[in-house]
Amino acid sequence: MAIKLIALDLDGTTLNNEGKLSPGNRQALQDAADKGVNIVIATGRPFCALPEEILAFEPVRYVLTSNGARITDLHENKAFYENCIAPNAVEAAVEMLEPLDYVLETFVDGVAYIEGWYYRQVNETRESFRSVDYILKTRRPMDDFYGFMLKNKDRLENINVNFEDISEKPEMKVKLETLPDVTITSSFDHNLEIGGATTSKAEALRQMSRILGVHPDEMMAVGDSPNDMAMLRVAGMPVAVGNAKPEVKEMAKYVAPSNHDDGVADAVRKFVL
């Protein structure tokens, strides 16, 4: 079947190592859109952290954010789908995480909040295991963080648990998987992400297939990380970029060049144009 929808992860996939949409990727996606193909962003980022150049890129109308917890129509400037964490799961997560010493973030209504002490530490020292500029630009500090989560327990799109020492991540993943009514995934080496029981890029993509009248076999999905694997399973043409994790490459039908070598453009030219 001809490809009618392209679902794209951002970081490590569509954006290059400088976090930019390269001229090559931009042109290939524009050419696909000119043929009537739907260009859909599917990212773990919350809405507030979407790059301006993506928001301003005319072919992109729909964005799936927070690993599919929210779908926004950019042309209508409104979110029309949400799949948040259940309140009982938020309560259980707070009980488990509050005694521990990890840097937490949570996404509410498309806005990312981070523990206030860590935000101030990064602002003062300009040091972090993550991008300092990204933290300061896209996160809002929150001092009573666990109280904030409980107050908004029916509106949490995602809870991020960040690890400075990634050797602690496997053991914590096992613990988090005991929480009720959640999914656990990861978008980069230093984090684990708690989502709702049915929250995924795949489920959000199924919503898009119904809205746009596109069969899964008419979809191409491109990604690099574990949080992309669900949507790659849904799409008729699953593509991994060359820098993808081994488990992502294993399930792909095609491995394109890396994100820094216009892998998205390569896949679009090969399977769409």
C-alpha cells in the first residue's frame, strides 16, 4: 500500500545532533506533504517543549506528545485527545518515589514541571547530566512537587524519573513495573517514564488512523528509542534510524542512516517519494 501517514519521533530521529530539523529532512517531508501525505510528530516531549521550527513547519498539523498522552491539532490550536495516568496510579507512584533520591518531572496539560531544588541547582551551577539549556527553557520549577502531583492526579500525562547514575535504572524499572495501571518506557539513557495503562505512541497513532481514515498498513513510523517501539509495531512500514537502540533496529523493516545523516529523508525518499 502507498504510505499516507508518516509518524516521526523527534529527538535522535527527525532532529539532528544539534536538535535541529536539517534542510534535507525538511525538504523530503515537504515533498511528501505536497503529495498529500500526513506528517505527524510523535514524541515523548510535552507540548511546551516542542521546537519552534516544528510548530512553524506548515506540513505538521497533528502532534502526539508525552508519549501519546495528548494529541494537539496545531491548525485549530487545541488538544482533542488525552490519555492520562489514573489517579490511583499517581498516588501509588508518589508513595513509592517520595522516599527515594531521584530527579522527578511531570507533565500536566502540556506543561513540564521539575523539582524546584534541582532547577535552581542547574541554574546556579550550569551543570547537569542533561542539557542545561533544555531544562531551563522547557521546565517550570515546583517546590511542593509531590503535593503538586497529588493535587493534579487526574491530569498527569507522564512522570519522568531521571537517573544521574544509569546503573540504578534496571532495578528501578522492575520496581516501577509493580505500580498499578501504568506503562513504563524510556526515551533516553538517563530516564524511565511512567504513563497511563494504555498510554503509548501506538494508541495515539491508532486514534490518528481513525481520524484521518488511514489504515495502519499505510503508515510509516520512524524512531530510535524504546518509547518508539509500540508505534513501530503498529505501522506497516517501521523504520529505525542508524543510531537507534539495538532492540529498535531488530523490529524495523528498514534501518536508515543516522539522525545526523538525514535518515528520515532517506526513508521518505525510499518508501514515500
